[in-house]
Amino acid sequence: MADDVHEWVSFEDPEEERTWVFDLTYLTSSWMCIFGAGCLGVLDGPAPEMVQGCCSYGAHFVDENDEATTLAYAARLTDEQWQFKSLARRKGGPTKINKDGERKTRLVDDACIFLNRPGFPAGPGCALHSAAVTAGERPLDWKPDVCWQLPLRLEEHTDDHGHVTSTLREWKRRDWGPGGDDFHWWCTEDAEAFVGHEPVYVTNRDEIVEMVGLAVYELLAEHLATRGNERLLPHPALRRR
């Protein structure tokens, strides 16, 4: 049997010409983000002491609205919350357009400018994320789209007749492009990250609702809650233990 076998479910959208496809193996798994708790990062060697997680290369924005939203929340950050706030001001802002014409966050010492480093009084981690938690708000509203979606990935395909198939699955190493091959470690491939106490579709409910809508999420959750005695295979990363 192949190493990376996943179970999927699909159903038709009740309101539009769209088929939804969901990766049940990932969505019902015990995966959780272990940033700062054993995450090895996405450099070419293990670097848990750097506490960078997947923030080493900065964030690429989906569009100008994505960038504008992040900048609006960044303006709320204080010097106590954001290690590089004054540097961002001197640079003309925390975002830039790179040589390929892509909008992304700036890098400071080879990591995202929003990433507070070990030794900063507020602690290491995304300044946007931690400030949102302190404010009692959702981090997904403050952060670039790619940051709050990881490791969920929504793909859209339109056939020749205009019918859309939307697939929600785990973000794999290959989704980073050729650079993904250089990662020493990727979290959905290792059992170390599958230590949560609830399935992903529960712990990441807000993120999934943002991506597929409440009605579709409730159809998925109802299906998973009424599956009877069907037995799900564990995530492949757990089977390889």
C-alpha cells in the first residue's frame, strides 16, 4: 500500500453549482500547531531554538486587500508588542514588492518582520497573532491569509462547463514549490505534530468556516458526527510511527 493514503468525502453545494471535496484523513486527525513546542521550522536543518516555525520566509499576500487588512492591524501594534515596529517605520512599512512583483512582508535577519524573536520581552512568535489574542480577537482576522490558513489549503477547479470543484485538504510540502524540497521538516509529515485532543475540523473551525462558509462547514460536521461505527484510518504520519 502507498504510504500517503487519504480518505475523502464529496458532496454538492446546496446553493450553487459547486462540488466540495474534503480530506477526511487530515480533518479528523489530531494535528495541531506546535510552534514553540517542538516545531523544527522550515529551514534546511532542524532549528527549534530559533522559534521561527513557518515564518522564515515572510508572507506573500493574496491580493491588495489582504495586504491592506494586515497593515491596518499592524498599525494597532505597540513597541511592547512588536519587536521591529520602529524598524518597519524606518523602512517605510512592514511590506514590500519583491523583484518578481509580489507583495509580501519584509524580512529581518532572514525571517518575517512580524516575528518576535527569542529574548524579546513579550516572547517569541507572530506579533499580530499574540496581539490579537491579547485583544480577545481572532488571530485569523489580523494575519495575512496564507498565515492563518496553513496548513489548510483550498483549491478551486472549473471544468469546461463552468462547474466548480473546491477541494479542502492539508497543505503539503509540494505546495511551497521547488523550495519545499529544501525543508528539513514539514509538520503534516511528522507524527510529532499529531498530538491534539480534538480533530482538526473542530479545533480549526473558524478557519474552515472562513474558507468554505458556515453552511458547508455544518454539512461536513454533521456528516462526521453521524458516520455511525465507521472507523477512520489514522493520518499517514501516525501510521509510520
